Amino acid sequence: MKSLVHRCKFKHRKLQKRNINRFNNIIINSFLVINNDLSYKYLKFLLKRNKIILNRKVLSDLFIFEKRFLASINNLFLFMNLVKII
């Protein structure tokens, strides 16, 4: 009986881990928000809704991704203005 309980707990933990990874990937891959404050509020909303705790690495990756996205948007605007001038 003890072995069965242990196996069920292990399966449940494995399933939770898989769900968290899937959730993290969805956020990293589909999150196009420029403002860090806005993304933080959105993350808090998702966490309350899905009861999933994101790890620190995912949060830091998300903010690095947002900063890169913001830089690419700025570069795009600069390029468009440069084309208008020429």
C-alpha cells in the first residue's frame, strides 16, 4: 500500500512539473508585451487564475525577452525614420 501511495505522489508531481513547463513555454513563446510592469500584472493575473508558481529563471528569461523585443521595436522605428529621410 505504501508503495502505491508513493507511486501516485510521484506521478502527480511529474504531471505538475510537466504542466508548469508547458505553461512556462507558452508564456515565453507568446508573450509580446513591451512594458515590464504590465507583464508583471499579467503574470500575477495568470498565477491567480491557474494556481501555478513560475520559477525565477522563467521570470528572468521573460524580462530579458521583453527587453530584446523593445530594442527590436526601437530599431524598427529608427530604420523606418531613416528610410523616410532617404
